[in-house]
Amino acid sequence: MTVQLSGGIAPGETMHTLPKRNLKQAMFRGMMCRCPACGKGSAFGKYLKVAHACEACGEELHHHRADDAPPYFTVLILGHILIPLVLAVEVAFVPALWLHMAIWIPLSIALTLAVLPPVKGTLVGLQWALYMHGFDPNVDDEYAMMAGVKTAELYGQ
């Protein structure tokens, strides 16, 4: 099965078909902080900095545009986990406010720091699998494509 992408194709130009990528596998590999293409190399060069390219297969990863999505999804996930726990502890034990702060603030920070890289990796895997942003090999200048301008027109060719 192939995927046809039509974004940024000018009238009269032909669309190139791209092989379908396994979405679940790419997102799982990203969640494991591995390269979405091969699953062997690391997706990150540092804590949250996506590697320029996979050291195992050479797939370029710098195209990602995760932006504010990883922190948003991290807050969404942890909010659904921590808020019921806080409420359950409050109802069951009625601890003092200082004890709540001593428990939940460090736990929230630790869980956020632990969950953020896998969430970002998952989003990079999603973008890679769907040929989003610069992961489409048929688009040479993503910003020109978004503006509706051919790259040749930008450089006077």
C-alpha cells in the first residue's frame, strides 16, 4: 500500500507516491526514545534535543516540529494520573498541607521529567510515519511549500 501526498504540489505537477510507514511501530519506537525508522539508534542527542540524524541508519530527524505539543500532552497525561491520586490521599488520610506539598510537588516534577522525552519521541515518530514537515523526501523547502512558492522561484532559477 502507498500513501499519496498532495500538499504543496503545483497544478500540472505529478505526485510521487511514498511507501506507507508503520504508524504504531514508529510511535512506539519514538516512545522508547529510539529512531522511528530503524529502532536502533537514539532519537535524542541530549535530554530533549532531537538528534540531527540517527547514528545507526542515518535517517534525518532534525525536521521534526514538536513545538509545544510534548509539554501539553505531558500535562494532560500527568493531570489525569496525579489529580485522582491527590484527591484519594486527601479523602483517605487528610494529611496536613505541608505533607501534600512535600509529596506532590517533587513527584510532579520527577514524573514530568520522566514522561516528557517519551512523549516527544512519540510525536517525532508520528511526524516521521506520516511524512509530516520535512520528513517528506519530495519537498525540498518546507517553508516555501507552506507559502505556496516553488523553491526555484525563491532562488531565481
